[in-house]
Amino acid sequence: MTDIELLDILKIGETVDVECKEGENKVPNSLWESYSAMANTNGGIIILGIKENKGKGTFEVQGVKNIDKRIQDFWNTINGNKVNRNLLRDEDVQKLTIEGMDVLIINVPRANYKEKPIYLNENPYKGTYKRNAEGDYKSTEEEVNAMIRDASEEGNDGVILEDYTIKDLDEDTIKKYRNRFSSREPDHPWNALDNEEFIEMLGGIKEDRRRKIKGVTVAGLLMFGKGLYIRDLFAKINFDFREEIDVNSNQRWSDRFTIDGTWENNLYNFYFTVINKLTSNVKVPFKLENLERKDDTLVHQAIREAFVNQIIHADFNIQGTLKIIKTKDSLEFTNPGSLKIDLESIFKGGNSKSRNPRIQKMFSLIGLGEGAGSGFPKILSAWNEQNWRTPELKEETNLSQVSLKLWMISMLPEECLESLKSIFGKAFNSFNKDEVLILATSYLEGSVNNARIQLMIDKHSYDITGILHDLVEKETLIVDGYGRGKVYYLNEEYNSNDECNRILVKDKPQNNDEINILEYIKANGSISNKECRENFNIGKTKAFGLLKSLEESGKIKKAGKGSLTRYVLMD
């Protein structure tokens, strides 16, 4: 990192992957919590020698005294008993002189799933931290157990469920699976086996000779089991498909398939019922192959891949829903759990680490699911062929879930560009291609943040934060939240021809909406952006504009950070 890059970071402030600390005279204890949190999440940068002015929300260089001694203290501690594992190399710790003062830059990598959890003071249940938009937080016992499970190369679905036998599996589901298998592999020797032997070959039944037990595995029950027993053992998990096309306030979905007692709710039945709903009416032209119509396009194959990926990477041991939402313009797949490898490796492919390898094998044997990590690149390839928006893969740490959104709209639709030109007027011609892409994304997707743009632009996180900051300075984006929790919305009320007619904010009279907001705060003590929208029936952009105007005029102030931000009257 250079001094210019550091000054840019200080101008922008903390983000999810940047943490500033003072550390003028010693290495602060809070550094180790950030080390654990970043290592267990997505990595990041810790900067020592920076002081935050919380009143103004700004950062300034304070410096680290006797920095060589501080560096030695740091290495002695990290190689001692303070943390269970040192992930750093010499080049990850850097001394930088800026404005005549020394600061310390520590680059913390994301820990490999085999290395997690990274914890403090020899106690994983009391010393493991993770990171979200609000900062570092202590991991729950469930989160620690999930990391310990994920560290095993065996996966999560090979556990033998004692006292569960072939009788606890649904015979009709097994029959349907075997029909597909034999159609694909008519000469396979497994076709001659009885059901119990067949399921055992798939990994759905397993024998542990050392412990002298034999029974159905987690994979076997989830894939082929009777719904009653699945609900009994996996009570925290739900299956849910919703089609939300042509809905209104009185009708939240146009079609739904969930656990309702009308079907054996195992994974096989859920997949084959829902996949037909997902791929019907997909707006992709058919192709000709040997003068015959070919309806099974790359897009159809990619949708199947996304569905299988959702299942094989789900953590069925924690609270959550295997959820799919279909809209006119998108498909969204959500599963409980976290990403075992980083986003960059997933997008590149070739390094798949399934959480449920036996279930993955069961799907692959009937021609579903790519091996060797090629599945996600296949999805990207299909979407690029259609020139659709880059799929959005998101890890939501605070919810312990992963979501994949497949947008079935153009990267830069003509109607979107026309709308942006209408909003920004002549100023639109001054935007570069990265800025246009960010503005278009915020317009089409409703909001944008740093992580989303990283998937679309080949730039470092703090470079992207710089672009977002510049767009806020130009008043083209409106920012919500503080520091790490920033989310950006398009300023749809921007008017490039309004500069010479603007009134000083402090002297501007309040309109009726602003008066209503002030009256609400007087009556209730505070208001959030969501409450502002719901109570006064206004959109996000207008709500932000009204609250910002009242804040800048000295009528109200922010209390709290990120998603907890509320607005109260000035003292």
C-alpha cells in the first residue's frame, strides 16, 4: 500500500474489509478480535496509527511511536498463545510513513476452510469472531460448530443415523431415482442390486465396522427419506419455492411449493417438482442442432446447475430455508450456511468444496451437477452469452445464509440508459464506464454496495469504495448507513440544471413531508428510513432526501449505525 492509497482510505473511512485503530503506544487488544473476525470472514486490512473523530466521522493520522518495537511485539504475540493460528507472512505486515508519522498496515487473509475457526486465548467458543457491516462480533456456538464441521474433508452428509434403516426411506422416491439412473446407464451393474444395496452404493446407507453400526446416512435420508422423519431430524430446515409474477398487495405470490403435507418432502421430490417451474417460460431462443430444434439451452443447464449447487452447499444442521424465488426478471436461490471458499475462487472455478459430497454424487449419477468446480463458470458462461447482468453471489454473515441471484435482464438495457440520461441530463456524458455501470446497477437492482460491484468490476475493494464516494460527492448516489454498513441508492431526484437556483439548506423552509417527519419524531422519539417510507408512502430516494435535508438543516441527527440507524431531534 502506498501513502496515496492510505490517504484515500482515510478520506472514505472504514469499510467491511478495512479497520482503523489508534495503537500509538501499544498494540491494542481489539486488534486480535479484528484479526480473528477478518480471518473467519473475508479477510481485510488493519491499520494502526489512525485516530477516528467519531463526532465528525473522519479519520486522521496519529502515528505509532517506536514502530519497530510495536512490530516485534505483534510478531511475538501472534506466534505465541494469543491466537490458535498465524496466517501471516512477512510481507503481510508493512510499515508506512505518512505526513511524517509511522503507521502499521496488516493484511489479514481469509482463512482456508480447513484452518477455521481462528480464535483467541485457546478457547474457540469464547474467542472466535466474525465480521459484518456493524464490525466485529463474537461468534455463536452454532457458528463455531459449523466452522468445525466444515473443516472436515468428509463433508456434513456422511453421518450415520443410528436406528434409521431402508424402511425409513420413501420407496416411490427410490423407484423414480432408479428409473432415471437406469435410463442413463442401462448396462450399469448397480441396476441388478436390491434397493438397500443400491442406496448403499450411492452413499445413502453406510456401515461402520469399528463401531459395529449400520444405518441410513444424512445424505440418504435427505435425498430419499419420508417427510415425517426428515422434519423430525431436521426441524430447523424448510423447503420453499415462490413464483412472484403479476403479484399485488393482496397476493404475495402467483405459485408456491413448500412443505404442506401433500408430498414426501425430500430433496429429490423438491428438485424435480421445482425445476420444471423454474425453467418454464425462460426467455431464451431455441437453437437448431442438426436441423432439429434444441430447447435445452445453456441457460436451462445453468439453472439446473444453480439449483443443484444450492442443495449440495447447504448446511442442513442450522436454522434456515432452502428457498427459491422466481420473478419476471430474476431467479434467486438461498441456502443456509456460508461460503467454504472465497468469491474469487468460486468465480474462477476448478476448486469446488461441497458441503454435502454424497448428495452431490447422487445428483451427478443422474446427470445433474458439474464436478471439479466447473459449475459456477458454466453459469457465468451462459449468462455472458445472453449479455445478462452478472449473477450476484452474496454471503450474508449475520443471517448465516448464501444467496445467488440470476438476473435475466441486459447488463445495460436501453431503457435503463434512457432513464439515467433523463435523471442526470448533460451530466450523464461526464460519467466513465465504471460509473455508468454502478449507476445502472443501483437503478436496476434498487441499491448497490461495494461487494456487489466487486463482482462486476475488476478493481480492488477500496478503489471501488473511492468511485462510490465520488458518485456521492457528485450527488448522483445517496448513501445510507455508516462506515462498514454503507448502502448506496440512486438519487432519482437529481437535477443537473438546478445548481444556480439552489437555496442554502439551513435557510430552506420545511415542506409538508419534512414537517410530518418532525412531528412523527416528536411523538415517537425517533424514526428510521423504513418507518419514513411506510408511514408517509414515499420511495427510498425521497425518504433519504428528506432525512438528509433535515439533518443538514440542523433539525435532526443520526443515532446508531448501519441497519440500526435512526434519526432523532437535535438537542
